[in-house]
Amino acid sequence: MHLAHSRFQHLEPFLKYLRAEVGMAENSLKAYETDLRQFFEWFQTRSVEITAVDLKVLTDWLGHLHERGLATT
């Protein structure tokens, strides 16, 4: 899994951690990766830095999922 975009720079190490240290199942890892990639893509449309993610941003994300008819859990 090669990640070219800088917004994904921490995704691969995080997934490796989950695989090696947590022992997470491959299907769960794929789901985490998909969810986080979708969040980063959505977040890119916002006018804030990733380090400024707060409760409001996460609430907006959950609202976005709800509008798309997706579960927020």
C-alpha cells in the first residue's frame, strides 16, 4: 500500500501499528483505511489544517455521513 499524498502520510504507519501491535483483522484494517481515506478526502474541502480537527469538524463529518445515508458507527 503506497500512499502518495501527504494527507495520508500517517495512515500507513497507523495501519501497520494496528496490524502488528493490536493484531487487528485484515477486514477491519481495510475498513479503517477506507473510512480514513474518505474522511481525508472530505476534510480536504475544509479550510482548516488537519491538526485543527475538533469536535465541530467531527460532528460535521458525521452529518455528512448521515446525509449520504451511511451509518456513523
